[in-house]
Amino acid sequence: MNYSGNAQFSFKLQTGISYIEHFSTGITFSFSERHNLSLLYGSNFFIKPRDFSCLMLQYDFLFSKLDFAGIIPAIGIKGGYSVYTNSYYKWNLSSFVPFTGLRYKAGNKLEIDLDIGTAISIEHSVKRISYGEIGMYKEYLPEFKLGLKYKL
């Protein structure tokens, strides 16, 4: 009994705008037409990254056989460490985001991604900055992301 398979590896540069990561950039490693693994750095447009940033690892599975006019459905999960600051608090936390998404190949090298999911956060520490408000970080938050991937 013989089995043969073709592995097609590729790297993609990624950038996106989302609710949790705000502005993110990173690299994606595709190890078949169905599996992607991404390392992402997100921040508030790189303004005071010590007060607002995140580092995420993301996995996507694409349902490539369900191609509708170039749009491919996907599911995935991303997670990592985040620092968020507002006028009153600074939080250090871990976030895990299961999501569903759509992928559209806009050419041989460019892909447009849309992801929607729920961020589940675990608070590690909190620092009070001022006393104008009492609050805590929300454990569940909506997540949406619009991204671009460029194949190298």
C-alpha cells in the first residue's frame, strides 16, 4: 500500500485591523492549502506599546473544497498575551479567540480575510492608574478582524 502527498509550504506577510488586536502585523506559514499558522503582533498603531499590545499565535483551517466564487470558509483559534490600558486601569491578560472566517483570493499573491469570533480573557494582573471609575476587564468580548495577506 502506497501513499503519496504533496506539501506546499509558503510564507505570507499579514496585516489587519481588529477589535482585540487593533492594528496587527505578522507572518503566516501555510503548510498546505488548508492549514495556516500565524504569529501576530498587535498594538494601538505602535503608540505606547508597553501600555497597549498583544502577541498572538493563530491557527486557521480552510474548507478549500467549499469555494464559492473565490470565497473560502475557515475556522480557527488564536491566543496569546495582551496588555491593555485605559484612563483608569492597566491589565495584563491572556486571550483565546475561537473564530469563523472567510478568505478571498484577490490575486496570485494577495488574500483578504474576514474573521468573527469571541475573545475569552483571563486576567493575570491589574494596576489602578486613577480613581475616576470602578471596573474590571470583560471576560468575553466580540472580535472581528479584517486582514490582508501577501504571499512571499
